[in-house]
Amino acid sequence: LSAHYAIEEARSLAKYALLHVLGISPVKLLMGVKLSEQQLNYLSGIVGRLIRHEPFQYIVGEAEFYGMRIRVGPG
């Protein structure tokens, strides 16, 4: 993988993680938000797990598939 691809993938995962923690749409994110201490701790935990190469879908417990949210996990 190229470094550019890896950076773009990391940026995308960070955005999805932040949207998940805040429970907001991408549009609201652009408007500017403030994280509570609890949200910041949760986001920090997600980032730590991503650094250990755990799939994002496992971390948040769901994946989107053809417009449906499906519960997922390692098993």
C-alpha cells in the first residue's frame, strides 16, 4: 500500500469514529462540535483499537450493508 492510501484510509476511519461517537451526520460535523470528556475517552479507546488493527466494524459492533445496519463482531 502506498503511504498516500494509508493516510487517506486513516483519515476516513477517524472521521467515521468521530461520527459514531457523536452520533451525528457528516454535515453536522462540518458545522463544528465540542466533545464531552466521556466522548473524548470513547474516541480515544476506538483510536487505540484501530492502531492495533482491529476492524472498525468490530469496534462499533455494526456494519452497513445495502442500507441496512447489521450487528457484527469477531465471531
